[in-house]
Amino acid sequence: MKIEGSYTIKAPRARLFALMIDPAILQRCMPGCEALEETGEHAYNVKLKAGVGSIKGLFSGAIKLSDVRAPEHYQMNVDGKGAPGFLKGVGTLALSEAGEDTVINYAGDVSVGGTLASVGQRMIQSTAKMMAGQFFAALDAEMQAILKAEETGEPYTPPKQGILRNTFRQLSK
Amino acid sequence: MIPTNFEYFAPATIEEALQLLDQHGEDAKLLSGGQSLIPVLKLRLAAPTAIIDIGRIAALKQISVSGDTIRIGANATHADIARHAELKQHCPLLGETAAQIGDQQVRNRGTIGGSLTHADPAADWPAAILALDAEIVARSSQGERVIKATDFFVDVMTSAVQPNEIVTEIRVAKPAQPQAAVYLKVPQAASGFALVGVAAQLTLNNGKCEAASIGVTGLGPKAFRATTLEAALRGQALDDSTVSAAAAKADAETADALEDIHASGDYRRHLARVYAKRAVQAAAARA
Amino acid sequence: MSFLAKYIGQKVKRTEDPRLIQGIGHYVDDIKLADTLHVVILRSPYAHARINAINTDAAKRVPGVVAVYTGADVAGKVGNVPCAMAHPELKVPAFGVLAQTKVFFVGHPVAAVVAQNKYQARDAADLIDVDYEPLDVVSDGEKAAQPDSPVIHEEFGTNIALVHNAGVGDIDAAFAQADKIVTQRLVHQRLAPISIEPRGVLAQYFPGEHQLNLWSSTQIPHLMRTQVSLMLGMPENRVRVVTPEVGGGFGCKLNVYAEEALLGWIAMQLHKPVKWIEGRRENFQATIHGRGQTGTVQVAVKNDGTLLGLKYDVIADIGAYHQLLTPAIPTLTGLMLSGCYKIPAISMKCTEVFTNKMSTDAYRGAGRPEATYLVERLMDCVARELNMDPVELRRKNFPQPDEFPFTTACGVIYDSGDYEKALSKALTIADYQKLRDEQKAARAAGRVMGIGVSTYVEICAMGPSAAMPAGGWESATIRVEPTGKVTVLTGVSPHGQGEETAFAQIVGDMLGIDMNDVLVVHGDTAVVQYGIGTFGSRGLAVGGAALVCATEKVVKKAKKLAAHLLGADEASLTFEDGKFVGAPDDKSLTIQEVALAAHTAASLPEDFEPGLTATHFFEPKNFTFPSGTHICVVEIDRETGELEIKRYIAVDDCGNQINPLIVAGQVHGGIAQGLAQALFEEVVYDENGQLLTGELMDYAVPKAHQLPRYELDHTVTPTPVNPLGAKGVGEAGTIGSTPAVANAVIDALAPFGVKHVDLPLRPEKLWRMMHN
């Protein structure tokens, strides 16, 4: 299943890219991420409590970033499984500058199996998009908090993250 | 059904239910008619540790019409709404929508509050609720808030209802021209959910469309108001070419159309346009 | 044989129904034995993967869990899932009851968890950690047959399980003489049988007696007993299979699945009863599917419409393994490629291929709907090509009533038939010419209306033993008890067909007794003599025939005793309305009086065995060939492709009808399923072998509000094959209806230049046909 979209964040590209490969930030921004453990360069094991609406499941899996070309590109491979089924995905993220903004274009291919595949088909695409949106909204919030701290000289306080919060953040864009 | 373990509560009052909800937090799920939750539990796509059955709270089942306002308790079943005589008179769109949900067994159990909160992108209620510009009342232990229908559907399977809230009531202002309304849908052959459903509520004056309110479900990740279409009708005489041209924009608000084995995104878009046209024409003809 | 027609031919309400309607019948899950343990099967979420490791530790620690078994536990201890087709070239992969080193389809059983309740078992199953290494998936039948396809069963080096050639006649000469050759590729999609009651097994073992009892929701209790005993190495007579109420089968329970032997084995390990009830998702994944053929048909024809020959080159996507009859089903298609027409030369090449999917097997119609669909679709294609009315083309090629028995180029002999009679009747009911006029007017007005005709013949009453994989006869025992009540033990295993009623009607009339005095017992191998079961529209035509013969034997025996008791000459007695009459002084004896005398045995003729009972094993000489005409009228929404069935007419000929109410019920249900194949149903796997139609949310079984009113009638052409003259009607509706609906839809789309659309005819497809 193909998934693609884009998200615009008001931030310098290089700064944003640095955040996007920072495991601490990834853990905070990934919707429902409960644990993230580094297993190698740009490779992580993760535990996610992910879902949509009343559907929710625990997933464990591996994320690996490859073809990392700062500050513009990386490929992400995801391999996860949980009680509702398994998913496997590969996608690319490309960052381009647009004035003061950075545009993130993402495109990927996700395949799912198990219960998810046989009952969730019609919603998988929109759920994946929604989760991508939540991720970027969270990333945006992190970025803005950091930039604001730099600007004001005040200590950086990480923004509160959460699936609902980021859904609304995403919507209010 | 073999769900995971959960504790079952059957509070008698809303207050009690809210207290339980606060106590159990995100691990709790509300059960009303069970037509959305039970399948999810059966498939183990959710594993709540507490089920709070609000289906026995009688206060949530009331339907009343007073003054200009229609109030429907969240626990009113689709069947209750479909056969309610006063609703038929003051807002027939509600009963017409209710009667097209699922099958009789589903209508006998399923509730309007449950369906709305679940926010299935192909559910029938959202179209009508949007077209009627309804308000959804949600209560938490902190108090009550009123959510406009247009703010209620957030994303796929996501409504504006917070985990500590219970939808208690749906409020609809009596339409000026109750008869000038219709809900039309193309059911998915297996589930009966809407491949596309269009609800229209019109206000006509001297053959011209003073206001059109159109809700579309099934097409995108969430139901929406077809505002571009509505704007194109406003102030116009509803002749064939005007309606057709306006209805061609029925899908303008959706960037991503749903796709599955039953229908492609393109076909869903096409159905939305055709059924928007038919809905407007049918509503106008009934006025 | 002549019958008193007090019951036979009457619309007698089914005696089964009161208990079923009240919900007080007993299905497998209603049987409760003390200390029963519950089994949940863990199934593969992958279509093709290597199992590198299975860790069951966490599962075993769940409170209430008694045991967890994997492939390693059953290897060498439980035999493989059986396939009944013996063919020297057939490739038969070893299908263990639990997966060994690989999984081959989504739903493949990987482990069995046994616990005190099903909730514990399910929780534990979720905790089993299987390390799967995904392998290349073969999900498309046509691609599976290509030489560059990944191979599913490495031991064979190919995915081709069998190439089956059939047909007689000089096919090349036929095509050489043709004025026209009409070619069409057809897809016969996979379907899920969907019985309302899924499968279920309860197993109980008595170690002292070395006795295994199995309750199973099956159509074939005796065949299952034989196969399970072989799989478990148990003496057959120490296995008892009981079939309580069965909530629908449609062919999917004409099988022996992994779970029956697995549950039996577990009961023998644990010495406790164990129960497994299939869930709906499991039912979609791991109960057989039907159909699944993709092929090209070619018809050679003269310009005047005379059919010369038919070729069918087809790939049957049979799934990963053979179930009981998997490879045999596509061969049944080859028996019926002549349809109800004279076609001098026919040839079929059927390539059966393995794919990473659940097996296909018998689903209502089993191989014949495929044949009827392709023949009837092609008749319309030919008519279109020749610019003939499709009805006239059909008529022209019918064998005439005096040409029966009619031997086809598929090598079968049609017993009897009058195809014109049913066709004319259906055309009259439909007012065909008027419909065509309406269609003209509708088209002129821009409406999209179509009329579809299907004249079908099918093969039933399975069947002569020589043509069957495991015997085609059927058995019946009749006992007139001392009180005059009659007990019938039948080898068929009804599961919705209403034979408890129909058989009581037959015995009631033959013995001149109240049909309510007849009890029909079935589905318990410890009580009923060996039988073959219920499938292939055989219950009445073979099982009922056995009962007629057994009843005749009992009457003959009773007559001997009656003559003795009445002091009459046996030859002078006649049996009328339940009484032996014709004795001196107008003395007579009822069958009940004779039965009592046979049991008290105070005065018996010489060499007369006490009791009044008889058994008959009936071997049919041929199949039967029911036929009929279905006509469907549709209108399609030009803007959206949505379809409405305006009329549906069916005139079926199933020979003599014992109970027209049951016949109508069978026709109703059959049409519903055939129509659903035309419009709604399809098992969809994606390219990764994931089952996308895994629930009733996405798999569209027909619902009452989606079906039209049926206009039904019938003709009666009795069969000479059995004493009842009944042909069978269990599958006719399914077989006749699919092409009638498809032909109507494609007829409607003719103005758009559409010559064919593959099933199911979803609105979007039709919309695209009209707008692309």
C-alpha cells in the first residue's frame, strides 16, 4: 500500500534533519512510542502502543534508517509485529528548503498482515497518514520549542506529546 | 467472542460512569449498544481492562422536542430514532438516516452516541449530524462542553471526545423546512456501511436555495460538510445545470478518498458527486 | 413401485423446523461434557514463511493452560490430512495437522493451546512467540503455473499439482469445420461457503475401553470415522463419530480437516474431553473455499448456430494443500462442459496449481457451476457473434426428449430431460418477447436494461461408486418397532436438507402409517450402519432410494408373516393403506399388528427371523441430471453502475418432488448463493497472500433485502435411475442462477460494446464499463 504526503515546518533544514535522526526526539515524536533502544547506527528496537480510535495494539519492532544524506534524505525501514498483526514498511523522507520553511516529502510502501490486513484494510492508508501527521506535528512542536528556547535564552522545556494532542496540532495547521 | 480480560462496570448514573472513567483512564472503554466495540473486542483489536457499560443509564435514552431544540440522548438506539413520531414531524432526516443503518438487529442495539464517538469514516450518522449542524454534548467530571458537528469528526476513527468524556446528548435546532431534507447512500454490499452517503438539508425561498447544508460520509477519512458545494447553491435557483455544476464539487473538501476492495477512491468521488446531486434534487422536490 | 400419495408430493412443513426455530436444537457447541478442556489454534499470519523457532514458555505459564502442542509434538504421531483422489500423477504434499518447518497459507495451524476455558487458551495463544522468516508468496494461480514462479512445495520442483485432460470427439476436426470460433477468457472467482455454524469438534477418550468419541459438525460422519481412525492409528470400530445438528455445510463440511484428528489425539493425551469451536475469522482462513478457476473457452460453431466443438483451457488455483476432494472438483467441471446441448467434440485441459492460499474443495455445485457458467456465458457470446437471439441458439442445440439417454462428448450419459419444456414455461412466465420490446423502449429512453437466460443441466445424485473416490452407494435400515413405531437409520447426514421430513413422508406412504410415527435417525456411527453422507444432491436420490428398497424388504417380510397369521396364501394378500388384505373372511392385519407379532414371535412361519427390520445398500446405476431455465431481468443505473434485479424467474426440473416446499426452499437458497456469486461474493487475497476478506464486514454474503422476489415453477421429468424418480435439487439453484444474472448484466451493457465482465459484477466495474 502506497503512502505519501508532505509536511511543512518552519525551521532551517539542517536543524530539522538533525532532530529527525536523534533517537531521543524520535522516541518522543513517534505516536504511542513506549520504548526505543539503539541497536546500532541509526538502528533501533521500538515498542509502540499504536492505534486509531478504539482500536489499539502493542507492537514491537525494528526501525532502521539507511541512505542517510544530511540534511536532505534518508530511507526508513520498519518491521513490526503485535497481536493485531504485523507490518513491514519502507519509505523515504526528503527535506527541501522553501524560504524559512522546510518541506518534508515522504513516500512509502506499507504491507500489513494478520487481523489488520483482513479487517482493517479500508482504514490502513488513512491511519498511516494520520500517524505520519502526528509524528510531524510532534516534531514541529519539538523544533519550535528548541528554537524558542534559543531565541529567548530560556531553558528548553520539551513540549508535551501525546496522540490526541498531536492530532489536534496537526489539524490546526 | 473471546476478548481479553476486562473488568465490567454497569453504572446507574452518568456521575458514576464519569467517576469510573476518571479512575480507569485510557484503559477503559465505554459500552453502549456494542455495535462498534464488541467487534473490536472480538477481534482483539483493543484490549481495554475496564468496560463501563453506560447502556443502562436511562437518562441518556431520552428523546425530546421542546421549543426550537431537539434533544436526543446518546443512548437512543437507531431504531428508537427511526420510529419516533415527533422527530418524523420536526426533523425527518434523523429517522430517515437511522432507518438506513446496518440491519434491524444493528438498529435495535446500536446507539447514536456510540456511533458518533466511534467516528467510523463510513458511518451514516455523521452525514446527517453535519447536515443538521447539530451539537454534541460531552461531559466529563470537570463539566460539560458542547461540540459543533463540524468540529466533532477529527480524523479516521477519531472524534473530538476525550478519553475522560461521555457523549450525553445530541442537540439539533429544528430545521426551518424539515421536509426539505434527505439522506441517500450507496451501501457497501457486505457491511452495509456507506460507500458514500450524502445528507442534505435545504432552506428554500421562492424557488431559490437560501441555504444548503450537505454532509458527506464514506468518502474520506472523516465525514465532512461539502462547503464548496453549499456555497455554489446558495442564492441559486435549483435547476438541473446549477445543481449538477455545484454537485461536481461535492468531493472538494477531501484530499484523500478512501479506497478498498469494494470501491476505488475515484469511484467514491464519483458517487459523492452523483449522490450529492440526487440528494439536493430529492430534498428540493420534497420541500 | 407405486405410492399412496398422502404425504408424497405434498407441501409438508419440515418436522425439523420447530426445534431449530426455537433455538433448542443441539449443535456441537451445545454438547457439554464435564471437565471439558478448550482448544484454541494458533494460525499463521503469513502466507509463506519458514518457522525458525516457536517459544511456548509464556503461553504455558498462563493460569489454566494445560498443554501447548506444536508441529514437533504431533510429527509421526498423527497422520496427514487425507486426500481421497487417487491419481498416479497427482502431487500430494504432506499436510500435517500442525505446521512443521514452514507455513503455506494464512490460517495454517501452527500450535494448539489447551486450557480450562477458551479465554485462557486464547490469551495463551497470543503469547506464543513464533519466529517466522517470510518467503516469496505465490498468490496468483496463473503466475503459479509459470516456470519462473517461486515454488511452494520444493519437493516437487513445480507448482503444478496435476494436469487433467478430458473430453472425447475429434476436436481439431470440429474447429477446422467451424464458420466461426468464439473465444472468451473467464474468471471464476474464489468463494467462501460460509455456513452459519462454523466447524466444531468435541473429542472424548475412554482409556479403559480404548474408545474415542468425536462430535463433529460434518456432512460425512462415517467417512470421517474411517479417516480419523487411520490418522490416529485407532481401530475404526473404536472411533465413534456423532453429528448433532449441523448449521449448514454447502460442501465445506464434506471434508476431514486437521482439527478432527488433532482434537482426538489431544483427548487421548490428556484423558479429558476437549472442544474446539471455529471462529468466523478461522472459518474464512481455514475452511475450504470454492471455485477458483481462470480459463479460456473456445467454441466452434456454424453460421446457423450449430455447435461443433468446445475447448476449455483452465488453471485451477487449488491452494497450498489438498483437502479431501480438492483435486477432484475441477475434474467435475470436465463432466458437464456439454451443458444441455449437443456438442460433438469437447476437450478440457485443466492445470491444477498450488498457491499460498487455503485449499479449494466442494462448495455448493462443486465444479458444475463453473461448467454451467462458462457454457452459458459462451452461448450468449456466440449468439451475439452470430446475431441470433440467445434463446433460439439454445433451442437449436438441445437434444430432444426422445434422444435420452443422451451421451455427451464429456463421456457422461444424461438420464432423462426435456429442456424445451422448462424453457418454454420460463419464457411464458417472463413474457420474453414483451421483455425484449420493453428493453428496446428502455434503451431508446437511455435506460440500461438487460435480460439473461440460462438453460442449465447439472449432475446429481452422486453417484455410481465406480465414478466416486470413496463409494457412491447409500444405506438405509428400517425397523418397525413392537409398538408399530418406525425407526429409520439413514447413512446420509442431513444438515438442512429436510430429510427427516422427506424420509418420513416416504415411509408414511409406503407403510400406510402416520408420518409422525416415523423417526429418522442419522449422524451417529455407533447407531447407524455405514453410509456415505450428504453432498452432491444425493440425500434423496440415493439415500431415499436406499430407504425405498429397505422399506420394500420390510413389507415383503411382513407380508410373509401376515399370510401366516391370517392363514392366507401370500400371493393373494395385498398391502393397502397400512393393511394386509385379501385374506379369507375379509380378515386383515395392520403393519403394526404384524410388527408386534414379529417381536412376540409366538407364532412365526418356518425359517422366519423374529423382528421386523430390513437394511438396504443402494448402488445407483448412473448419476441424475436435473435441468431447468432461469431468466433474470436487470436494470443498471447509468450514472453509478448500481444494479437492480427487476425479475427473477426459475423453472427447475428435479424429477419427481417428494416435498415441493422443501424443493422451493432449496431453490430459494440456491439462487441466493448463485446470485451472490454473480454480484457480491469474492474471496480476495492480496499479492502477499493476505486474506483481505477475512470477516463478514468485507465478504458479502447475500442478505434478504438484497434479493429479488423469485417467480418459481417447475417441470417434472422423472429419472429412471432410482425408484423415486427424483433427481436432486440441492445445488440446482446455485448452478442455474449465476449465468442468468451475468448474462442479464452483460446483455444490458451490450449497447456500450461490452462483451464480457468478470464476476462479481460490482457497481464500480459496471460503471467503468459504461464510462471508459
